Amino acid sequence: MEITDLYPWLERPAAALRKMRDKLPGGVLIYGPRGSGAYELAASFAASVVCSSPKDGVACGSCADCRLVQAGTHPDLKYVLSETEAALRPEPWNGKIQPLPKGKSFSKQILIEQVREIGEYLSVTAFRSDHRAVLIYPADSMSEDQSSALLKTLEEPPEGAVLILVADDVSSILPTIRSRCQLVRVAPPTREQGIAYLKSQKVRNPESELARLGGLPLLIHESGANLLLEKKDEKMILDLLAKGALMTSGDVLEAVKNDLTIGPLVAVMQRWCWDISAQSMGLESRYFPDYAAAVQSLSAQIDIRRFQEFNAKLNQASRSKDHPLSKKLVAQTLLMDYASALKASQKNY
């Protein structure tokens, strides 16, 4: 089945990849926010690369090579995932994930040993296909050392081999890596497409659920990945944000008593601020219809330029979300910075 049959919003990037099938570049970088389908698109493209009977650039799904891909045993297709991603994904090529000792956690990064294995894997000729593919996710988790090691392979890729990098945040990929790859952007679905997909998954209240997922419907399948706040925690945060400049340090300390996962917290605050900014510029808000009155009231009070300064802080917090700081302290600081930004914005409005 074509990937666009499952996810219609992937038609444009899928078409770009189909054009590459007959003349493969050495590197392809597929990027888009998690939950948009970038990883799923990359896996579909990787399967087409080793398919012996592709149809219009799409894996046929029935040849011997496709059956090997489905079984996770194709010798010319290699998946390089971080330990965290491998643990989250049940595909057969990941192998059995062993439980970790108490107090340990899976690595979120592609490890240097994994990058070195790519070079060793590509140093031998293909076993079955004319082409070989290596899918790497999340490519934006690689450090400078790991990226430099991968760069050597990208600079002189073996004939018939393609490295398929997948990234949630393309800005975290080194420019030297980006310049050696064909870039393919995956945009989130339209609201109508997102709602239609959630309906197909029998999700209750798909409109509200899509808003909770930030417009990224595939996150519905990743509830265990610490990508979203618990619903009660999200409501607590939204109730605080709705207070705006009236929020006090006491309110924050009383509400945020436990550690909150910083990535999802920042995502909620970014979407909240997007709604306020959109309303202030005469556009429709997108994410939190249940808080429409509060968003409208706050949007009428802000100086948009001053408010964007706080958005920049949120962007920085998103980039450093995995830093080993106290999560409770970071959450409290971000909320107080938000209240301060609104107060400063109002004074200069």
C-alpha cells in the first residue's frame, strides 16, 4: 500500500522521493515535526530502494525483497535507531529490547559505535539488491563527533548506497551534513486531514484530540514516549497560562509540585503563545478552543514584538529540553517568565 493511502498529507514529499528512486543520491534528509509522518515516510522510501519490482517508485509489497523487509531480515537495508526509538517501535528489525537495570535509561542519541557500524556495513557489496539503504533516526540527536564520523561516508558514499536521515528538528543537523543531502520537508497535515485520520483510528472527540496533539495526529500512537503531558497536568498548565499577568509565584509553586517532562511542557506553551500571537494579528487561533475567551482577552493586551522575546526563550528551552536540570525548577521558571513577559508587554503596549 502506498504511504499516501495511509497519510494523504505526505503526497508532496512522497512524490519528491519517488523521483529520486531511479537515480539515488548518496544522502537524503527527511525532516518534519514528530508525529507528522517523517519517519513513516522514510521507512516507506527505504523499502522502495531495495524492492526488486517497484511500481512508479513505490515498493510493490509482494516481491521476495519486500517480504524480507517486512520480516526485518533484508540484508541490504539497515535501520540505525537510538535505544529509545528502538524500544518504542515494535518493528522486527529492532530485535528484542532487553530491560535495563534499575536506575538506568535508554540513550536518546545515536551512538558513535552505531555510526562506525554504518561504514563497516557499507564497505561490503550488496547481497540481493542493486541498491542498499541505511535509515538513521533521530539524526538530529547526533553530536558533532558522531556527525563528523557520518560525514566521511556521506562525502564518498559507495555506489548504489543511500543514507536516509530522519530528523524532527533540521536546525540541529550540522550544515556540512545538510549540504550533502537532498532535503525533503514533511509538513503537518491540515486540520481537516488530521481530524479525518483520527476518526479513522476511532478516536473520540477528534477535533479536541488533534488540538491536544498540536496538530500532529500520529502522536496518538506514542503515548508512552513522554511526548505529551498527562491530561490533568496539561489542564493545570493551561489554567495557569490563562491567568496571564495575574499569575503569581505562589500560583506556580502551588501548581507545579512535581517534575514535568520539559519537552511536552514547552510544546504546550509554544502552542498557547502561537494562539495568542495569531489572535493579536487578526488570525484564527488553532490549538486550545476550550480556552478561546482567555486567549482572546490576552491577545488584546500584548505588544507582539515584546511577546516574541518570550517565544525565543521557549525555543531555547526546547533545544535544551534534555539538559539534566531540575525539571520542576525549569517548569516554574518558564511559567514565571511567561507572566513577566505579559506584564512587560502590557506596560509597553
